[in-house]
Amino acid sequence: MPARESSSVVQIGEWVVHPELDSISRGAETQKLEPRAMRLLMCLADSAGEVVSVDRLLTGVWAGVVVGSASVYEAVSQLRKILGDVDPQPTYIVTVPRKGYRLIASVHRGATTEAAKRRKTETRRRVWVVVGALLILALVAAYILIDRGKLPGHETTVTGVVVSDKSIAVLPFVDMSEKKDQEYFADGMAEEIIDLLVKIPELKVIARTSSFYFKGKQVTVQEIAKTLGVGHVLEGSVRRVGSTIRVTAELVRTSSGADLWSQTFDRDVTDIFKVQDEIAAAVVGKLKLKVLSGQEFESADRSANPEAYYQFLLGRQIGRNGNLEDSRRALAAFRKATQLDPVYAAAYAGVAMYETNVAEYTNDTAGYERARAEAERALALAPQLAMGYRVRSYVKIDSLDLAGAFADAKKAMDLAPGDARVQNDYGVVLSQFGRMQEAIAAMERSIEIDPLAADAWVNLGHYLTAVKNFPAARRAFERSLAITPNSDATHVGLGTLELLEGNLQDALAEFQKDSDEVYRQAGEAKVEHSRGHEQESKRVLDALIAQHGENSPYAIAGVYAWRGERDKALEWLERSYTRRDSDISGIKRDPLLTGLQSDPRYRALLKRLNLPE
């Protein structure tokens, strides 16, 4: 029989159980349970002391899903570990051979222990945290829907939002390994499946940034669907023991919460790519999608050496932290992957990416040359590798080869138009060439695929500011802050917008929220000039030059341009070009430099950058 729904606290042994929150607590310790694990626990609790057969558990916990007894065994095993059961003398769940399972711990409903009382207070706090998170998500969703409207081809409704039936979000897979040390592998599994599904032309696949936004958050499938506008969600788990892996995957229709498909794969680690392919193929089959003639589910992010692949995934996971130390650790992991597999194209692209990142942090010009060589090697090994062109485009921007950067970004876009990162990059290079309406369109396409990517909203805000669509630019910046409240880039963008609109106090407040001293000081100097405080503006500008003149000449040029000192502005722009300050690549989209555009020296600089006048 199905597990009984209950909103009351249940005491099971030492644990206080909150079915409605999918959580259990013991003293100060709290554990989250997956919804299915909670249903399993409550099904056993409803028949405490009795033997509950496998068939009965399948009916009560896996209703409507085609799975076998192995799924029950796996779920019970994981539940035992969470509860603290230790063989051979369990205190919670015992196995009755060939019959089923029995809960032997005491069960008291409506628990009134001191622990339960404390838990009620904590529950209220958590509920308000969840409510606050959902309000933020709803705000972001509302922003997205206002601009997007009802797109053609939408077929179903989830919580009042029209979504496409041929759309999916792949959530981060859960690391079920005993030591919880395989998170990078579980995340990599989900990301690889995203990369496979992106190749299906008629399927809308939400990008990683947005799908992984919900990692660790207490959000329902319906809330995810409402925020991302998807008809389906794929979720799963990974458990690795030595050379074997167990992967479970489940495809859910968001409108009803029904499972369309689920399967457990027990394989050797060398078969991991086959598992990814089978999961992607199952999704395509269940959603009745068309696959291009001759198309195979195969990613370039693959290696015949499993350890090289794990190093690749580890490097990708570490590198997302964004700081210098983690960039170096990521670089080391990618290098190790290439040592283990000398023909691993995607790993060479990873080396190029983080050589560039480290070079930016350390001003190591030789690092850019190493990065370019690694990107070239990746493309020599895999000429159709979109990531290789993306990375080489970054390197070319840093070396101010903007025409080359544009060509590579365009090639990546042609190879992977469904990749939000590729659309974002293409929008960036379009903006560098002053093709602002095309850049805005590319960024909007990126956001449609990746609606919770704060950097895409920031870029869109900058481009809308450049074309003087200030109301839309403000909305874009506000959406970015709704996702990432402490985004420096967003505060700079809003500060510039307020400055252009003459809201000087608000502009100053935004600039002062920036943790980067360069942009904070540059913003303050501009605001003080607009206030008529020339001495204060000069004082801040002088401090900026003294502290950062060597490495940030473009920011200084912007201050002089805003102050109307044309000669000084052009002098510092020349320094920016000479010192290969990559910020100068945005010269065509910078609304603060409009006063320089008629100057022959400005036009000559554009020519040297291979940019149109």
C-alpha cells in the first residue's frame, strides 16, 4: 500500500522525522532525505515491526515506475547508512531473507520530545529561508517571462507557466559514494549528458549554470519547471566503489510529477561513456525526438583512459571557483589528463583555458603564448571541438587579435548553436565590433537557454546601455543581482547607468559596492567630476594612477574621457593598446568614450585593432 502522507512529527528510534520537509534530526544533527527515501522510511514506519515485502515497497514507493528489486535493495542500503545502522546488528532496519524488510526501531507519532520542540523552531526558520529563496526564483522567472512572452510551440502548462514539451533541465546528479568524494564525477556525468542532448536540434536543453543553480536547495520539480520553463527534468545519482559504478537516472514530466523512465546501471568505470549515451538515447526516445541522420551521441570530452577523464572532470569542477589558486589547481588537473592521454583534445583545451586565467591574474605574457599553443593542439586533434575554438577566441582577445577572436567565436557558434556559453561568447565579440543589435540578440538567445546565468544578464545590461535603452538595461542588471546579489560587474554596470542618467548619488553607491579597487576608484572619480568636485575627482584619479596605472590603463582612459580631457584619454588608450590591456577590446561598446569618436587618433587606434570605425 502507498506510504501514508503525514504532516506530523514522527519519532523513529533516536531520530525525529519530518516527512513534509524530507528531513530527519538527532540532537544537533540534521540529515536531508531524498523524497523517495522518505517515502520508503514512512512505508516501513506504517508497518513497524512487520515484514514489508519487496513487492509492497515497489507498489508504495515506486508507484508507476518500472524498476526491479535491485532498486529497493539500493534504497534500503542507503537509508540504513543515513540512519546509522551497522551490520551485523542493525537497530533500525533488518532484512528478512526472501521475504522483505522490517523496521525494528520504536515509532511514536506526534513526537513531543525536547528535540522535536527544538526542531519545530528550526523548521520555521528553514521554511522562511525556503520561502525567501522561492520568492527570488519567482522574481527571476517573472522577469524572464515578461520579456520572453509565450513562445511558439509551447504545449503544456506548469503552475500557470506555459512551457515547451520538448524541453529539459538536467539536474546535478547526487554523489551516493560512501565517502562523498565523487561530487566532481557526479556533476560531470550530468554535464556530459547536457552536452549530448544539446546536439538534438528540436530539444531545448537548459544550460549547466541554470540547472545547477538548484543544487542543495529545497525546491520542487514544479518550481524548477516554473523558473526555467521546461517540460521535463532528468535527475539521478552516482555511486562509485573501486572500479565499479552504479548510476541511476530518472526522467520526470514536470506538469504531473510522473516518472516517464528510470533505470539503474551497474557497470565498470570503463563503460561510463556508454551509460551516458544510453541515458541520452532514452531521453530522446521517451520524448519522441528526431535525431539527425547519422548522428551519434558522442562528446569530444572523452578519453579512452578513465583516470584521464576523471582528471578532466576534476579540473573543470575546481576551475569554476574562479580564483588564482583554484585556477592553478585546475590547470594541474588538466595537464595530468593530457599526460595520461596525450591525444585528449578537450583536456588540452582545458589547459589553454586555465593557462589564460593564470596569465590574467599574474600578468604573465608567456602564459598567453602557452595557452594559444595548447588551444592549437586541441584543434589539431579535434577540428570540430567547439570548446577549442572558444578557448582560442579568449586567447586572441587577450592578445588583441580581435578579428581572429571573432572568427573563432563564430566557428564555435556554427558548431554548437545550442550551447549558451557559445552564444554568450559570440555576443561578446559582436559587441567588440560595435554590432550591438546582433550582440543583444545573441545574448538574449544565451539567456533563453541559460536564464539563471548572471554574467549573461550583465552583458545584456551593458549592451543595452550602449544603445541607450536604459530602462531595459536596468531590468537586465536587476535580474543579475536577483541571481548573484554581490556581483561586482553588475554594480559597475548599474553605476555607469546611473551616471549616464545623472543619478549621481545612486551611481556612487553602486561603484562603492565594487570590491575591485580599480573600478571603484574610477567610478568615484567620474561621479565627483559630475558633482563639480574637481579637486576630489583629481585626488581619486591620482590615487588610481599611482596604484594601478601599470596594469589598468584603460580604466584611467575612461576617467579622463568622462572628465572631457581628450588628449589625456587618448594617451591612456594608447598605453592600454601598447600594454595589451584586454579591456580595450570593449572600446566600441563603451558609452563613456563617445566624445572621442570624431578624433582621428581614436579612429587610427580602431584601425590598429582591426575594428571598423
